[in-house]
Amino acid sequence: MRVTELASLAQMTKQSMGAIVDYVEERGYIERIPDPRDGRARLVRLTPRGREVERVACAAIAELESEWAQYLGHERFAALRSALRDLVTFIESQGEDARLP
């Protein structure tokens, strides 16, 4: 994905996302490669080190969600996830400049 696409998804400026990408790239978690569709552009992708971090993070999130589901009960946890998805949909529908009240 291009830095501009990442910035749009994160609802932040291209400059801010570029700084984050630089930081993460310097640490070996991502790399920039030429975009085969546009020789001027570069794509950002995970390195093997980045994929390992992603795997560990996904496992930690799954463990946390399991704990929350045990605490809240599966029905309430499902409702929480549904409400959070609704909020994401709402925020995305408001465009880049919108903020929650």
C-alpha cells in the first residue's frame, strides 16, 4: 500500500504517516518497494520481522478478547464489538475532516 493510502486510512496527514513509515522502516518492520503499476510510486509492505510482530500482536489481541468475553459474557462482548464496528462505520462515513463530538 502507498503511504498516501495508509494516511487516508489512519485519517492523518501524508507527512505524519511518512514520518511513522520512516521510523518503522528504520527498525526493519517494513520496506518500501517500487510500485509495479507506477514507476514513480513506492509501496510499503511488511518484512518477515514485521509479519512476526503482526502474528504476536494478533495472538495477544485474541487472548485479550477472550478475557473480555469471559468477563462480560459472550453476548455482551458481541454487543460491544458490534457497537465498535458501528462507530468505525460512522467515523468513516464522515470523511477525513470529521471528528466525533
